[in-house]
Amino acid sequence: MQSKIIGSVLPVLEVELQSGESLVGVPEALSWMAGGVTLHSSLGAGGSGGLFGLVSRAVSGGGLVTTEFRASEGAGLVGFAARLPGQIIELDVSGGGYLVHRHGFLCGTSGIVVASGLQQNLGAGVFGGEGFVLQKIEGSGKAFVELGGEIVKYDLTAGQSIMVHPGHVGLFDQGVNFEMTSLRGIHSTFFASGDLFMARLTGPGRVWLQTLTLPGLAHSVSHYLPKQG
């Protein structure tokens, strides 16, 4: 299996599969394929861990259906294009896991398990009313995740903390402690309750922050959309 990430602003991940090799991902992430690759979608693909794993993926925004991309008819190619301006990152998952934003997981080798890492309700008007959700990536193998905008990395020492707007939390080591807190009386377009929610990340471990957030992007373009009524 050979992989390469092409481009900068809107990158694409291309994976060359030799005969018999496979990847597992979410079906809507597929952009193109060539050669002898066949698709097999099921409720149990990708090391989902049985029924509990399926429920966890549904809660984390991953959906119930996963797809296996297998080179069953000879070598082939699979492409996963970024859905937003940003970067695609390759992770070596072994010995320790990662937590990534709810739509971050693109694909991984068969030993990768994706489950719910955290779900917290922040109010009806925050993140589309679905709350703040993180996916947990564990197992053994390679995983590829998509982060929005530019990436800023911090290596936190034990006890060192950083306060981050939840939308800018892209990815962090499983050993990093995550805690949601609020700043009272801060009025914001996104937080009608008057509370500004922040994530406190405490080391040790590495944190990847993303500069592009979906709520921020939606707010920016909303002024240019036709008004109903």
C-alpha cells in the first residue's frame, strides 16, 4: 500500500492498493477510484467493534455505514479529496489513540477502530444543535484525518494547559486531558445563552488546532445568502 497527499489548499489523499489490500472509510468521503477496487458497505466493516461500536460511530457523527475499499480484482487507486480548505494528516496509530473533530476521519487500514470520544450538549444554537462531538481513533495501523484551514501544533508538557474555542480543536493525543468550561456574560453570535464555551486542553501530549471552523465559515457566508421572506 502506497499513499500520497497531493496539493495544498484543497488537498487530496490518493492510496494505491495492491491486489488483496484494503482500506476502510466513510462512503461519502470517496472522491474517485480506478483499477480493480471494489466497494463493500456494511454495518460491521472497519473494526467497528460489534453493535456497541456501531452505536458509538453513529453518536460521533461517523454514521452507521462504513465501506471497505478492496483491491479484489487487481491493483487499484482510491482518492479522498478534502471537503474544505485545509490539510490531510497521516497518523500512525499504535500504542495510543487520538481524538479528532466529528468529521475528521477519512479512512484507515483494517486495524483502525473509530468510536465516540466525547459528546457534550452546549445548547440548541451551538454546532447546529447537535452539541460538541469528538471521534476517538484507536487500534493499530494508519489513519488519515482532515483538518480545516491552517494547522497550529502545540506539544504540551505535563500540567501545561491551553484554552481553545471548541471549533478550533482539530486533533489531540488521547493522553491530553479535555475539559469544557464557559466564560460567563460573553455575548456572541454563536452562543445565544450569553456564555462563551472554551475547551481546556492539558498535557502531556500534542495538540493540533485548526484555523477554519464550520460555524465560522457558515456565519461568514450567511450574509451573502438570499433572505427568506
